[in-house]
Amino acid sequence: MIGFCAKFRASFPDLWKIYRIGSVKSLLSITQRDIQMADKKDNKILLALDFDHTIIDNNCDTYIYKLAPGHKIPDDLKSLYRRDGWTHYMGEVFKYLHQNGVTKEKLLSCLSEIQLTDSMRELLTSVPRDATEFIVISDANSVFINHILKNVGLRDLFHEVFTNPAEFDEDGCLHIEMYHHQDWCKLSTKNLCKGSILANYVKSRGEENINFSTIAYVGDGTNDFCPSLYLRECDVVFPRCGYNLLNYIPKMEAEKGMKLAADVCPWDSGKDILERLLPCYDDPTLSHLPHPRLRSPSQRD
């Protein structure tokens, strides 16, 4: 074969050049196609969800109030609550319940009553699992979230749960800590900046060669506004109808000039989210990621 190629090159130099150019182009075409396919294979859709009034159709913290004597929390205990002190307040609620005979078993049994939001199971189980990552970012606590997700058979779907850490002591009293102590975000409580959590997660996954062609953020409250600001035009924010985030988005744009870049899609049920999200998996622009992937804090103002 080598001898034949040498003779062909010597006898027909012009044809040989055409042959070599064609071979190189073919090789480049194959290489570029393989790279594009590999890039697309590593691209996923990130579905980041709040927990209370989003995944579940209730607030798991306040749901347990019914276990208190008279089914309510005393006013002097309620006075401990401040907008930026929810974690400390709930820690005192857990102590109060324990002092009044509420055991670990009673607490978890109560949480097992909580139902998922309408069609939320359908959403979480209908999107392509190998092309999706699910995370929770919530101001609840790890014991409550993990127990409820395990109870409904969905915990294994989630890659990470970001929330305030909690654990039972040997006497069965639940203790909670702040996720972190932040002073850089005025839009968030001191114990949980959802925007920085989302940004750090996307960055860490990028370092592992996992990129997100679309980031979908699903929430209901004003503390879900901060992570929504980080998203770009290829992303989607899902504010729940009838809850604070939906009205807070235009309010912050009008009063503070804080405009979201992402598409805003209000939702009533998981089906609304699913219908908007499914076309993203077939988008031909999946391999064209914005750089940097998220907006910086300075771009949000």
C-alpha cells in the first residue's frame, strides 16, 4: 500500500493534493462532530427548586405547630421571630415541642402527612433523568426535607439538598444550625443566600465538566428572587401563581431597576413547568453556552 501511494503521488501530484486535502477535511469534520456530540453529552438541564410551597404544598416548619399544646405556638415564643432570625426561632420551637412531650417519632409522623404540590411528582419523574440534575435550595432544614422526600420516594432523584443542617440529639430534641452566615447579599436572610449557593454549585459542576444548557429555578417566595437574578436569557424562572415571588419580580424591576434576564413562566402545577421545560431538551442551541454561565452580582443591579 505504501509503494502504491508513493507511485500515485509521483505520477499524479495534482490528484494527490486533492486526495490529501479531502482526507484532512473529512478528518476535521469527524473530529468537530465528535467534539460537538461530546459537549452536548456533558450538557444538562439544572432544575433547582425551593421546597416549601414548591415541591410540597405546605410549609413544613409551620405545619408542625399543630403538635404544640393547644395546636399553637405561644406569643412570647413567636416574639423571637425576626425576618433574619427564622433559624434561631425554629430552634426554640423545636425545644418547646420537645419539652411538651413531642418525640422524634411524633414529629416525623406529622411530617409524613405533607403532600406534594399538584403534579410535582409528574414533573420530577417525566423529564429525561440522564440529562437533568435536580437540587433543592431551601430555608427549611435537612431533617425535614430528607424525611419528606424519602417518604414520597423521591430523595434519590436529587443530586444535592442545600438547607440549614439539623439533627436530633440523644434525647430526641431537634437542633438546627444556619447554613452559613452571610453579609454580602441584602436580598437574602443572614443564614441563607440562595443566589450564592446556586452560583457555587454551577461553578463546581463546571469544574467537573458538567455544564448546564438551561437552568430552571422554581420557587414561590421573595428569597427566591436573588438566585433568579443570576440567570441568563437561556434560563427560566418559575414563580408560583398566587405567591409573593410573582409580584415581587416586577416590583423589584420598577423600584430598584433589578430586571431578570431569564424567561419568567408562572406556574400553578408541575404540569405547567413540565410543558415549558421539555422543549429545552430538544433545543439545537444546547451546545452554545453563555460565558460566564451566570450573571455576576454587579450585573444584577
